[in-house]
Amino acid sequence: MKSSHFRYSSVHAMDAPILTVSALLFDRGCKSGGKLMAIERWTNALEDKAHQFDAWSEGLNASHHTWSLGASRGRRADGFKANVSSRVGSGFSIIQCGCDPCHGTRGRREIRYSDDAYFGLLGLRSGREHVVQEDQPATLTAGDMMVWDASLPCHFKTEGPINKTTLFISRKLLRDITGSDALTIGRLDVSGGWGALLRDRILSLPPVLSDMDPAAFSRLGRTLIEEVGLLAQVSRDVATPRAALLARVDSAIGKHLHDPDLGPADIAASVGISVRYLHHLFVDEPDTFRVRLIAKRLDAISKVLRQSPERSSSLTQVAFAHGFSSSAHFSRAFKRRFGVSPRDYRHAN
């Protein structure tokens, strides 16, 4: 296979070596100033029809590990349309792929020639795909998701053109984030609840990936991997992901209580979710995000008042140090929460 098959529509410079499933693609002559280039979009549309499938085979093997691929009869000569867009992080990548009908096998030989220390979370956007791994067949239609293991033999076949998004996760990063490097392969339940929310997030990612700065993209990857682990790790309780994410929100609030301008956008960005998704987490909670934030501030202040003598700092100083910008507002909120004024609370303790 020749690297001349590739036609790149845009690239993005990376400051560090790329150690992900897409490394093969980037290693094939795509460098600038000694730095590897992360290819964001690729298409074989500029190839003549006779070479489009060969170009696609090379592109798929570079971005989705190594496969032995085939196409429907006559597709090689009549043309084979395909495109890929990708964003690569440290230990994970998100790949959007669309192609004409094809089939592929990943056996021991193919596994030997590529890095198998990855899981793939596949979300089908359109079309129909049959996947078999560990003698477990799965038929995916639009909106379905499954986990497959790059270290195990696998076979797939598509019916008609398909469009899908795959989140590749390195075992090392999975272990660092969740404490385990194992996932249960097969279809995920995305009919409702947390599974449906994860599916919607994965399938809505491609249009916005190019606009994310590296820090936001890294936070997004870690958040998604944590959620995948909570859904697909045998030892995890599928009812706990929402509570786990709320715990991360609480932790982020606690780190920024001193900021009087702290708001939903700041916390959402710090945990790698959207503001809308943040508010969704509080739908079934007794408090809204704003009430939760004030409660966290008041609890922190009550601890200070119990532990510090009156002469060490004034009530106004304590309130301002925890994000309140009005002493009157602080006093009213404190009395609502604890039943006494801040001054009486401090004196009693």
C-alpha cells in the first residue's frame, strides 16, 4: 500500500508523539517541522474508482487497527466512497467513519501486526452492521452501541452504507481512570437512562471536535472513559454513573468556592460536560445547581466559624473569602440553612 493513496483536507499539529491507534496513519510521511501531524479529515474521493477501495483499506487499517477487508462484488471497479475524521488525545481517540458496504476480519495475524491494548466503543449513526466477537453476534442499527476488544479476533459486515463514531480507549488510560483495564464486550443497553445519555453524547461529538482546545478535549476523553467504565465494567453498578459525576461536580465546586463569579459554565468546563448536561444532572436532585453551590459555601463557612476565634477574622471577611459578594445576602442565607445568625453560630461554637 502506498501513502500516496491518502488525500488530507486538514491537519492539526501536535506537540508530542502520538501514542494512539492512529499512530500508523500519522507515521506514514505526515510530518511538518519534525512534528507528527494529527489528521482531522480524510477522504478517498479524489482517487480514481479503481483505487478507492485500496485507499480506504489503508486508511481504515491506520485508524481502526489492522483488518483484512473486502467489499461487495463489483465495488473495487465501480468505486468505493469513504471518509474519516479523527481527533487524537493521549491514550484515546475519537474517529468518525463513513463508507460503502464492506466486511472485515481481524484474526491472530492482524492482531499481531497492530497495537491490541485498546477497546473500541462503537456507536452506529446510520446503516446496519453485524459484529461477531468471542462467539457473541451483535447486529447494530442506527443508535446502537457496543464495546469490542482489539486483542481478540473479530469479524464485521455492513449492509449498505454506514456512518459510525468510535471511541478508542487504551487499557492503560482505562486503568488509570477507573482502576481496571477490563470491559465487558458486546452491546450496551442504550434504551434509556445513563446508556442513552452516553450514546447521545458520543454520536453528537464529530461536529464539535475540531473546535475544542486540547485541554477541553482531554477532559472530555477522561469523562467519557469514566462513563464507559461505569457502564461496561463487570464490577461496577450501572446505577452509579450519575452519582459519580455529581461527586466530581461537588469536588470542582469545592475547589473554587472563593470565586464570586463561579457559575455553571465554569463547573461544566472543569469536568468536561456541557452546561445543559450539568443542569440535567440536577433534575432529580432536591436542589438546583445554584442552591447546591450556596450550600457548599455555607457549609465551608460554618466549619471556619466553628474552628476560628472571633478575633481572627470578621464575618464579612469569611463570607467574601468563600465567594459571597454581599454580607446581607450571606447572613440571610446562613440563617435559612442553620437557623441562627452567623454571629450567634460562631459564639455558640
